[in-house]
Amino acid sequence: MALECTIDIGEMIISREKLERPETYQEVFLILGEHGILPEDFAVKFTPSAGFRNLLVHMYAKIDIEKLYYYLQNNIDDIEQFGKYIARYLTKY
């Protein structure tokens, strides 16, 4: 759910700012990075989470439990960091 929300938030910002329309969920984060809404290095680092979201939603029967555990242990802070960057962006309005 958290990954889905990051994509939704990104799409809302892209729409509000009238930025180029992403063709994939991964492009949502890259576009936010290109326009300074997210730091570009963070956007590139966070982009694979959209693919992970797709795996969870569409191929849940094929999930590697060890990879899921690793992701949750080592990358969960990225979602919190995304929230901080978005909060910083929103304070401009």
C-alpha cells in the first residue's frame, strides 16, 4: 500500500505541475527527480520500488520471500525519506 501511495502522490504532483506524463510507474519518480521535486539521486535509487510494487500486485504467487524480507529490512526507510521530500515540496505552497 505504501508503494502504491508513493506512485499516486507522484502522479498527482506531476498532474498539478503539468509535467510530462509518465508512461510507466518507474518514470513517475524519474520525472519528479528531473524537476527537482525529489533529489535526482534519490529518484534513481527509488525507481525500482515501482517494479517491486508491480511484482507484489501482479505476481504475488511468485514472490521470493527472502527478497521480500531483505527489501523490508533494508529499504523501508526510503518510503519515509520519500515522504520527507514530498513534505518539503508541499511547504512551498
